[in-house]
Amino acid sequence: MSKDQLSTVERAIWEAQPHALAGTVATVIEQAYGAASVDLLLADYRLDFLVPVVSGRPAFPMDGTSAGRAFAAQEPVTAKSEDGGAWDLHLPLAVWGDRSGVLTVALPGEPDTATREELCAVAGVVARALKIADAGTDVFRRARRRTRLTLAAEIQWELLPGRSCVTDEYHLAGQLEPAYAIWGDNFDWSTAAEHLTVSVTNGMGRGAEAALLTQLAVGALRNARRSGADLVDQATLANETIFNQHHGRWHVSTLLLRFDVATGRVGAVDAGSPKIFRMRNGTVEPVGLEAQLPLGMFDDTRYTEQEFAVESGDRLVIFSDGFHTARSPRGEAYGASALAAALRQTQLQSPSEAVRTLTRGLLDYHRGAELADDAVVLCLDWKGRAAGR
């Protein structure tokens, strides 16, 4: 394909209306590459299934499939189609590491290197167009849910900055459970040239009340952060906002972290129950921080910033209390030892895959029973400025 033809494909994708994006992508790729079919496979909210959007075929599990391997590894995968008459090229869709799904192109023959490279470039355009289109239509949000989201879950998923972020210096990923009925647990992050700011929040209560409380907390923290406030001031202003609204009846457990990209220094305000584990050279240990009062409990709480450091090669994993205080249907505590074992088992996985494995392990631990508390897990692999360069 010539550069002009490739530009024509990309232009058609960018000019598509949000609700018509998937159909446009299929049509222009089929015409340009002689593809037998093209499908857009979106990851569901639990990250267990891929949902075909163009063909309307039933959703299928990621594990054990070629498309699932492309999603997990974030690498193109070529495989003989099920009917044996074509070759399927599965291309991961991600923007800055935030994975949305897989673009599958059925070609009449095994694609050569040039075709693979061109279609990888097209997939990059599709991923970015999808991220923009997602804000202007419900088509893709509806496709990703395999069952109805509760109102609380709808609020929580809309709050997220994404589910993963990859830069030269770090790889960050998170997940919420129960994915379709999360209550008050959430995470947030903001990247900058010199700093990464991360927060994990857990609004008390259940249902929409917990979600609205967390929404207020996240909004207050973002407002303070975007005004230039440091961690202590962010916590202080959010505390005042929540107390003024609820007068101490409701509060939010929160962990605030600010990473210096150049040095690995981490400033921390531990205002509640989220816990941090650090894996360094194969050894897992908790990061000890002085627990301070949750946000919104008292109007005059004074917060202090603590410090610790991360080194190149470190992995940090943050769990809300839905993880570290979980109990099985028999009353067996999940506990720190089980978490440490799970972390060691996932150390060779990327953060994006590790959070999938960890949340699946939590669900398996409950043996099909409903979670007693909602849970959030956040995983960060640190390289640092020197390694990034």
C-alpha cells in the first residue's frame, strides 16, 4: 500500500462519527487490504472477555485464544483462522499503555512484514480514535458490559483516568472489583514531566452513597492538586470539603503518593486503610507508613507527609481493605501472607496482567460468593529517570 492509500485509511477513521467508528474501520480496512472481515474486540469491564462489536458475535474468554494473547502481551499475533481459509492478524489497541481491546483482520494469506507494520500503524490510529469516540457515544460502553452496571459502578468507572499508563519511567495499572457492582473504592493518577501523583480512595458505606462520597473526595483532591497544592494541602482541603458536607458522619480512607521521577523519592499521606507492598529483588515486604485519620472524620485534622524511596526494578502494589481484610465463605482470612504469595506468583507479569491475575485470585478465594467488601488493586513497576533515558 502506498503512503497516500494509508493516509486515506487514517483520514477516513478520523472523520468517522463516534457511533459509526467500528463500522468505518471495518469497511476501509477491508477495501484497502482485501480483508475477508475486520472486527473490533473490546475488553469487558472485568478484563475476562473480548466482545466483538462489528460482527455482533458472542463475547468469548480472553484466556486460551489468539486474540487474548495479543491483548495480554500487547504484541501482534498471527494465527490460522478457525475455518482454515484465512489468516487472522490480531492487533492490540492501546493508548499510552491503556488497553481497550484488539483489532482482528482476517486476510486471505499470511501477512508479510510490510502489511503487518502498516496494519499496526492503522491499529494505533484506531486506538486513539476509539479513545476519543468513547466520550461521544454509548456504543462502546454498552458493548463492554456483559451484565448491567449498578449506578455506583457507573459513577466509579467514569471517575477513572484509565486502567493503565506506560511511560519510559514506569508502568502503572489498576482494577476494581466487583467490576459490575463496585461501591466506594477507586484510584486516580496524574502524570507530569517530573512527578507522578497517585491516590487510592475508599468511601465508607455501600451502593450509590459510597460512590458519591468517593466522587466528592476525588473531585476535591483533583481540585487541590490542579491548583498546585502539595500532598498535605490536598489532604487538608479534601478533608475540609468532606467534613463540611457530611459533618463527620461519613469519611473516606485515602492513600496519597507523589513520586519524583528523577530521584525515586516518594511523598506519602496515609489517611486510612489502603496498604502498600513492595517487591524488591524477589522479596515482598509491606511499606510501613504512619496511619492518619481518614478524610472527613474531623474538621481540624492535621496531616503530615512521610517519605520512602523506590529503586529501578521495584514493584509497588497497593490494596484496599477489600483485599487485605477479605475472608472466604468459611471465614478464612486472606491476609498478608496470601497477598505476598500472590505477588511473587505474578512477578513476571506486566502490571496490567498482574492486576488481572490478582483480582481473579480474589474472586476465586470467595469461591463464587459475593464479595463482602469491594476492592481495588494498583500495581506500579518503577524504572526511574536514568533507566527511562
